[in-house]
Amino acid sequence: MDELALTVDRLGKAYRVPHAEDGLDPRRERISRGRDLFHALRDVSFEVHRGETLGVIGANGSGKSTLLKILSGVVQAGSGGFNARGRIGALLELGAGFHTDLTGIENVYLSGALLGMDTQQIDALLPEIIGFAELERFMDMPVKHYSSGMVGRLGFAVATQLAPDILLMDETFATGDLRFQAKAIEHVAGMKGRGHTLLLVSHNLEIMIQLADRVLWLDRGQVRLLGEPRQVLAQYRRARGQAIDHVDLQRSALGAESLFEPLVESELKIESVILKKSGVQAPESSGNQSGVQTSVCSGNVLTIAQYDPIQLELVFTHPAGFGPVFIETAWARGEVGRLFAQSRTPVELDPAGRTKITLDFGKWPLTETPWKVSVGICAQQNPRAWLARAIDAATLEVTTPNPFELPVLLNIPTRWSFRQ
């Protein structure tokens, strides 16, 4: 991602709105013709590298849609500018560019022509577009007879299968029923994997964690923060009173959102975070495997069967005589990054300056999916200041039979008793 795909330089856009008068009855005709300037965007600057996915978040009215409209050419910027290296495509309002009197197929060719594609290129992509939209029986029908979901599916298929170099998406991209939404998100993730540059606007913070490499937070038309997704989203959640994963009360009670606070200066260093089956000797650590001073850490992957007992082994160094600490663990579903469990344990450190501890989880009840564990260490005197942490330090993969093929979170062990 060294080559720049999009450069935005001091972009601004202002609108003239009627002057608001305090206490005026809204039903009365306004006598004043005064106008105020409303700055939808003000001095917005950022860069997006080729192959990168940049998420854009912010409250309603923060300038997200205005930004996409300027980049897609729908609206002209008031000040500043941008430079795009490659063809830009947009999913702003799915199906908004369709001619309702034309059939689905005719609209596909019309959309391709507007993007500068010739007939042969569209011919080659037409079967994939029809198949992805799942509208084989309706492509010869005028679009005005489509349901809103059908229009959305065709719009998504056209915009993504025509595959621009830079794709702009608002939150309508995951349209249709739950099955098609999952299919759409999987397709966007595939585009990301194939090196397309994506700019994604959404209020769904879980999707941001799943897809975005970086997140841009717009606040009243200005850049509030730009950085690693979970750190930006954690601060956005606190500022907006929202939860990253829609479990506000649970996370607030557990204090798990604090795991993403910036680190403080410390000589405490994590050497290794290793998941293992209970009773199995973990390999000795060599060096700082967890890269603690960074936001994301890579660690080992442990594959178990459901109900296997597991342990988490943590090794870290610290100055001799270092005070007692809290060790906090947070578990997240690997495919979506949703935090679902957290624990905090007080620990007395080894006077020699190197502490090795093991946390026993017992029999693991959760079902088949990747589970990622993050670890944080803070002093007991200041439990909100992180000395070291390892985010996504290790992964647990669970294999389990699921005869009903339903999306369950855990299987509860039971034993039946009966009388004859």
C-alpha cells in the first residue's frame, strides 16, 4: 500500500441556509431574507493508499455524504481539491442512476457506458452481474416494476462487478435480506483482498472493525481523528455515547472499552501470550513475540475440540520491585471483532523482574469460530493507565459438530435422566 490512490487536500464545502430567528413560529412566513453559511466540510485532508480500505464515521450532518458526493463528482467542492489515480465508482444510493423505463439488462449497459466501458467489456461481466443480483427471471423487466430490494441488489451488483479502481460506498451497500447482506459484505471483503481501494461510510461500527484498515472520524465537517480502527471507534463511542458492538451496558460495566486507551511510558514488556491445552507444555518464548507497543499483535493459533480445557500463558518482564498489577483479558469473535467477554485479575509480580503466569479457563463451551484474545496490563494504583498490551495476541479455533446447522454461540452440556 505504498502508492497513493487518493489525495484529499483542504477540501471544503459550504451551503447558504435561511437565517434562524429565535422564537419564530415555524408556520409563519419569514420576513427576513438573511442567509447563514453552513460548512458541511472544512479543511478536510487525508490520503488513501492503493489497496487500502478507509472507513469514514461521524454523526448525522458531520459531512460524510458530502465528502462522497464531491469525490464522485455529484457535488462541486467549494474550496480545496482532490487527486484520484484511477477510475472512481460510487455506491451512494443504490439504483439511483437507473432509468425506470429501461429493463435491468439495459440499465447494466447504460451504467457501464457511463463508466467509460465498451460493449465487449460489459458483455463479459453481464453473467456475473445477473448471477450476483439473483435476478435471472427479471432482467428483461422494466426497473419500475422492481421492488426496492431488487433495485438495491442490481445496483450493488453493477457497481461492484464493474470494479472501479476506487470504490466509494455509503451504508446502503449492505442491502436486501440478511443472506444478501452477508453476501454483499463478503464480496466487499473479497474486493479488498484483490487490491481495490475502498472508501466506506457507515454507522455500523462492527463492519468498520471487520473491513477498514484505517478509520477517519468527521465531526461537524472537520477531521476529528484518523487512525487504527478500534482506537478511533473506541474514542468515537465514548464521545457519542454509543457502543462499538451494541452491548453498551455489558461493556461499560466490564470496562473493556479502556483496553484501547493509549499506552503510558513503562519498562514493563510482554514477551509472549500463548494459548495451550491444559496440561500441555507451551514453548519457551524468544524475544518480544507480541510487539506490545503496537496496536495489533500476532500470536499463536490453537485448535481444539469443544469442551477441551484451555489455558493462557503470559510472560512479561518488568523492573525489580515493580508494584502489583491487574491483568485484563478480552475475548472477541474473530470474524467481526465483537468483544463478548472480559476478566480482570490482580497479580503480584516476581521480585526477580520476570513474571510467568497461567490463566485457566477450564472447559471451553463456545462453538466453532475463530476467537481472539487480547491482554492488557495496568498498575493497581492506576487501573485506567495501560502499561502494556497485546491486542489479538492469540487465536482459538474450535471444531464442533453442529447437527442443526444453526448460528449458535455455544452448546450447553446436558445430561438427560428418565424413568420407565
